[in-house]
Amino acid sequence: MSGAKSLFAAYQGAFEKLNPSDDDVVIFCHDDIEIRENPQEFRNKLSEALNLPETGFVGPAGTTFLGENAVWWDQDVWVAGKHRGKVSHINKNGAEYLTFYGNPGDVVVLDGLFLAAKAKTVREVDLSKPEDFEGTWDFYDIHYTSQAFFKGYTNKAISLDILHNSRGELVGRDSWHKNREAFIKKNKFPIKLED
């Protein structure tokens, strides 16, 4: 969606333009990732997870507990063993390293570098940019995946071999902080899986 005003508008516009069938798999992902799976195995992993009727979004990494700071990768929560999944990254020197969050499993929210869902699930999510969000894309992943969770779906971090050619820097990203604050004002915390 070249020329879209925001990532929200691009995803919403592309989804509406494609108008997929309910059982079609829709993928929202960054343009700086490499999916390093055998294509058939990749499709099988997505199908296995998404064919469960309770599944919302799937992706490579997320958390079972979103605390009052609304930071899914919160270090204290990570140390407590509440994160799921893994992603390979590139450091500032160009070397690859693996970030292991935890074993695959059910989560409340997912990181947005790669999100997949059935079209029928995506239709239940408001893809548009919330009025109180700023910037062009920050916090879309938490906005989308938390909606699915609140509607009764179970999001899942599944085992995918994905390289993110970025470290996800927040320096100079005021809109990320502002959108996080807007999200916090609209929700009760913690957002968590019941034990």
C-alpha cells in the first residue's frame, strides 16, 4: 500500500482491497524480516496453529502477562518466565544473535514484526489507527493482538525461524511512548492469561 498515511492505514487498506475469504491466512509483517523456514513447513506451522477455533493471532514472540507499563518485553516479566517465543536479530556490528523469550505457547499479546491470523479473526479487529494514537505505526501490534484476546481468542507464540534485521530501537520514537500511554489509559492491567 504505497503512499499510505500510516501502517494502520496500509494494513487496513490492503485487507479491504484483498477482501479475503474467512479461512484465508492474513500476514502482517515488517519489511526487514527473513522467514527462514522450508515454505511447506512454514505453511504447516501456521495452519496447525490457526486451524484451532480459539486461535487469534500467531507470531514468533509475545507475553502471557502485560503489566501496567504495557511493555510486552518487560525484563522483570521475562525473568519470571512469562514470555514466549524466539526471534533472531542483528546487532549494531552486523552479527546475528538469538533472543529467546521462552518456550512457544499461548500469550495475551504478540510483537508485530510478524503477525498471522485467519481473515475472519482480522475482521473482528479494528485495524484503524486509534484517534488518540500519534505517529504512523507505533503500538499497532499490541492494539491488534489485545483486541483479539479481549474478544476471547487465544494468541499464540509459535516456533518460527525468523530473522529481524533490526534491534527495535526506541530512541527518538516519541510516538511509541505516547501511544503506550494512550493504550494504558484505555485498559485495566494486568492483562494476563489465567493460571
